[in-house]
Amino acid sequence: MMAVHLPYEHKYLRHKKKFPHVWCPGCGIGILMGSIIRAIIDLDWKKDDVVVSSGIGCTSRMPVYLDFNTLHTTHGRALAFSTGVKLANPTLKVITVMGDGDALAIGGNHIIHTARRNMDMTAIVVNNNNYGMTGGQFSPTTPEGARTSTTPYGMMEPNFDVCDLMSGAGATFVARGTVYHVMELDRIFKRAMEKKGFSVVEVLSPCPTSFGRANNQADPVDMMESLRDDTVTVKQATKMKQQDLEGKILRGIFRDVDVPEYLDRYEELCQRARERLEMNQ
Amino acid sequence: MAEKAEAGTKPGKAPEEGAEKPLIRIYPEWCKGCGICVAFCPKQVLEMGEDQKAHVAHPERCIRCFLCARRCPDFAIALTDEEGRAVKKEGDDQ
């Protein structure tokens, strides 16, 4: 009998204590957790240099399983805690994982101002179109017309486009991936983590238990197939006709700009203040 | 852990005939039976068992694309050598 080889991702998991994890069968959060680990392995970051923080929700269970410096904080305020961590020790690599409700509803104020401030961090917004943990209520990203437990006749409000919102708020790197396109997701995460500045990655992830069951997609495979069929890359979209693009979700990198980073500007400000002080003495 | 790559285990290539090795391993305790690996394996290597867990039915067809391991939400699939995945770095074992 051959020795059992654990997947190499297991070195970055608290696999002896906390597994199997709590996520439902077919939930995409596990897939993107693997993707985050592979991006970190690829970047050759040490475990002790990485901080993963999260708020409350399904996605926010992730720091429980990851063997980095982890922080499980209050609902919606994960980015505020991350900002504090980064300011206290700028050498740490800070990654914040949030669900869609956590990031955009409860923490909506925090995410736009963190984007505006442009601190060198990575925010990962896992979009499963509803509040999965509390029973599948609608969230700011529930698509119009979709049924959830609180919108039995279909969602009547329009939804947020996370990438547009974040580009408008000033994030320097904005991208969208899906858990079906997992190789692409690995690359996007790597680019986002490398980027000096605030980077946001929206990840479309299936929630078969809550959202899927309410929308005739209780099978995780169906949800993964719709991620495959309903999304096109930015590059493909440029070659497609307008009517073919209807109902499709774009994925890929939408924005990648270089803007002075907060901590650099802060250092510059400290320098100026010191000079002024010396002049006055 | 670091083993030498055996013949016919390069990614994207089918293993040579007679090469006896279980390429894929599934941990039944971690598998939740979502069926994603079974549905999206390009070579239909995996099958759903009666116990609602994935089983390796046709290991000889595996082309080592690692998509099953990457798409497994439960980290329940392992391929038995490190080739084709992120390079294993020295001093990384803990």
C-alpha cells in the first residue's frame, strides 16, 4: 500500500483540528480557499507573514481553517481591523475575505472608504448572491428576479455590480473570477496579492443549499455549469455582439492602475512634519 | 514526501501501460459527495459511489490535469506526486 499523500495545500490548513469543514456540499468557498493557498504558495510568502481576516458569515469561517495569522472579527468590519493590522505592521501581507452581505451591506461603508484610502491590502468578496448562513435572505448582490427566502416573488431591486462600485471608489486593482474557472482564479489572486495598493477580487461562488434550492438549482453541478455558461472573459466580450452579451457576466481584470499608496503617503507626511518641527526649533 | 517522478506521470500525458499506481486518492471522511469532480473530469475518471462519495473508477484514463483536486471544495482529492502542481519548496514541510 502506497503512503497517502496529502494535497500540498494541506500544509496551509489546520487540517488536523478543524476538518471536514462546515461548508455545505458543493459550496464554492472551499475551492477559492484552495486558490488563495495556491496563490500564496506561488508567491512564496511565509505563513507568518500573511494575515487573513474576515467578518461574519459563511465565507468568514475561512480563517478558522487557514494556518496563517488569522483574525475573525465583527460583522462587516473586517476591513477596518485589517487596516489596523497593516498600519501597525506594514510588512505583513493582509488579505481580507468577506461574503457579499458582509462586504457590501453591513460593511458597505468600510469597503468604499478602504478603497478610497488605497492601502496595500487584498480584499476578496465572495459573491454567492444571498446570505447563506442565516437562511438565504436576499443581499445587495441578489440578481433582479431571483427568488430567495425573503423575496419569494423574485427580487425587485437591482443589484450591485461589485467591480463597478469598487472601480468608482478608487480601488487600484479590480477583478472578477468564478470558482468554476479555478486556474484563472489562481492567476487573478496572485496578481491581486502582488499589487501594491488596494485590490478587490469578486469571486462568484455557488450556494446550492440556500440560493440554488430557491432557484431550481439545488444540484451544485448545475450551479457550476451556469457559472461556466453565463460568464465570459473581458477579452471574449470585445469580440462578441451586443445581443449575445445580454445576461452574461464579465470576468477578468477590469482595472489595474498605479496610484500612490497610503502607507507611502503617510511616511511622506511624517517626514514633512518632522522637517517642520526641526525648522521651528 | 518528495518522491521522484515516476514514468508516465507528467501532467497532460496518460500514464504508460502497466504503470501501477493509484494516481488519485479520495478521502472518504472529507468527501461530501457534491459531485463536482465527477461532473467536470474531462476523462470521466471518477464515478459517484453508492455511498454518495466519489470513487476512482478509471485511473488509467487520468491525464493529470489536476482539475478535480483544484475544484474539490473539501480538499478531499490528492494526486500522488507533486508534479504539475505548484513546485514544492524546500523547507516548506511542517
